[in-house]
Amino acid sequence: MAELQSSRSSGTQRIKDYGAFFNGITKRTVSAPALRYNAQQSKIPEADRVLMGGGFPHSLQFPVVKATYTLSDGAEVHMDPEEMKSCLQYNEAKGLAGIRKWLEGLYRRVHNPPTMDNSDLPSSLALLMTNGGRWGAVQVLKMVLEDGDCFLSEEVTYQSLIPSFLPRNITVAPVRSDNGGMDPVHLHQVMSEWNAEIQGRRPHLLYIIPSFCNPTGTIMTEQRKRKIFNVAREFNILILEDDPYYFLQSPLVPSFLSMDTDGRVIRTDSFSKTLSPGCRLGFLFGPKQIVDKMAAILHLESGGPSAVSQVMIYKVVQAWGYEKYLNHVAKVASFYKQRSGILLSYMDKHLQGLCEWTPAGGGMFQWVTLLGVDKSEPVVDRLMERGVFVMDGFIFSVDLASRPNIRLCFARVSDEEMEKAVSTLAEVLKKMTGIQ
């Protein structure tokens, strides 16, 4: 793949072609030939169609006819027989029209992306429903990175992403971070000093979790995001904004997508942290040329996300409307902020002098540095022996190197379980470091 050119202009730079970002496999991927029938079918009135092409089962054989489910506020939501018949059938890989339209409205309201312009430009924003938010992030890596390539990320990042790139000999150019997330000055230094002869092709993708980062719990300010975006613009980098915790913060910080006048941000999101992880329903907003390629891949791999999950979620958010949905996520954010405060009170009580931490103040995770040890594994092993389970820091290291950190998830444990975990950690550290 040819080296991507830097672009140092300070004005708007709508990207005209994303072909240079695609790897060889993505370039050679084409839509399934059978999709040509869909285009023609849409031109024929439904009453005049005789559908003997696709392998669609008859809806009379679907055992579920209708459904009613009760929400936490006591309201009932109904899926009538026609809706049930439709969602139990094969559907378009990009997702159902209702939930897509609702999400586009939500994004206009919350993010107001500059490239959501309803044009047919390669950089115009498009939407794809996905099998959970993780699928979108992993798929972007698969689409734009060749075997042996390198991408940019913080030194510790989402642990489920790491196994997806290791088998392909893909590496990470780590960028330092602090209590405010990724350091834009170091990012610029990494790119400016890149030596292609020694290090290989210069990175053209930046992966980042800007809101309550998993695992560190940091939140990036708008100012820092703009500095990072300007570096990405200067060196022609795509930004993969993985942001499932966005609505757990208050107030909402403007997203990378909200400042993207170029069409260089691919944003993955999901309903997992606000409504249900078990529905496995995520969504991705990105440049049309990229989303179209991804939709072709999704159609070939799985046919798209569950239509039942899409209708179930859509019926809830449709019944609520935007205001009630935003009120709901604000309550969710408040709940986790309270959980974080309770955990921090126990840490102050038991872990002073044994650990260091920067208070997360919300989200789902607290990142902790263990004092007196050089790696977390022996500590975590002893905790597990005593029935306390936390995550090792090395799991989140882009090179899987040992580190004296652990991640605590405070989302669903009781107050009593929190204190038990923290006090047990204190006991283990005191015994291992000889502190009386």
C-alpha cells in the first residue's frame, strides 16, 4: 500500500477517496452478487412482486407471534404480529429503517456532525448497525491494516481489541497518556519522528476511547480532543473513536465526530451501557465509502445484527422519545457516579499508602497502581484464591507486558462486596510487601 501523504492545511479538508486507507483484502471485497436483485425489487410495487429468488422461510412457520414487555417505569411496549413477522425474517445488513432513522436524529441532536449532510460524497456520514459495538472497532482494524502494520493507541487500552490484531503481527505505536487521556504533544512527536525505513509504514489509524476510557477511567476534554484532531489532520490519520461510555458522563463533552469537518472519524457506539449488553446491538457512524465497504463485509459474514434486538430497542426508544431517552441515560450516569464515589470511599479507608489512583468519578472502572510490587499477577492470583476477582493490568497493555496495575469494575457489586474486595486487596498487599 502506498504511503499516505501528510496534509498540513489548516482549513476544511473533506477526504475525497478512502482507497488509500483500505488494505488489499478490503479493496478486493465486493458486494454479494445476489444484492443486485434487491435494487431492482425496490422499484417494483410490493403488490406486483413475485418473490421466488431469496431463500426466505415462510412466516407461518415462525413460532413467536407477538410480544409485550414491561419497562422499569411500568410502561408496556408491544410488538404486534406484523412487526414480529418482519423482525423474525432476514433483513438488510445495514440495519432496520426505524432504528437507523432514530439514531440519526439522536446524533444530530447530541453531536451534530458536520459531515451529516445527506449528500453522496465519499466523506458524507453514514450509519451501520453492528453486532455489538466491539464488532465495529475490530472490523475497522481488519479493513485498514495490512499484516505487519502499526496503529496508534494509548499504552493501555481495551483488552478485547488486543487479541484481534496480534495474530496478524500488527503492532501498536504507544502514545503516552496522563490524567486527561492521550497526550497530543507526544502523539505529534511520535508521528514527526517516525522513521519508515526502521519502523515500517507510518501509522494511518488512531484508536482511542475518549469517555471513561476502559481501563483507565479518564475523560478527554474538548480542548485536548481538538489538539489530537489537528494532529490527525496534519498527518492524514483516521480516528477510530470507540465511545460506548459516552452517555455515562455529565456534562457531555463534544465528541471527535462533532468536530470532524474532514470525514476522518469513524465512531463506534452501542446500547450496551445504557440499555442492554445482551441485545448485542451496536452502531457505527463513519464516511460513506468506508461504511459501504463494511456493510458488504457484514452481509457476507453474518447478514447483519439481530432484527429482533433492533425492533426491541427501537420500540423502547420510540416510546420514550429523545428527551426521555436522554433523561434515562442521565440517570444511568448518576447511578455509576454514585457507585464510583462509594468505591473511592472504601479505597481511601483501606488503601492509603498501599496504592495510588486518580478518581474516575463515574463510568464503570477504577484504574489502580499497586505500590511495592512490580507486577499485578501475583497479587491478583492471591485475590482470586480468596474469592475476589479483578483484572490484571497486563491484559490492557498493548504489548501484554506486566505492570503494577489492576482494574476494578464497580458497576454491579454491592457496597458490602466492594468493601470486602478493597479490604482483601489491602490485606494481600500488606502481606506481600511486609507492611504491618
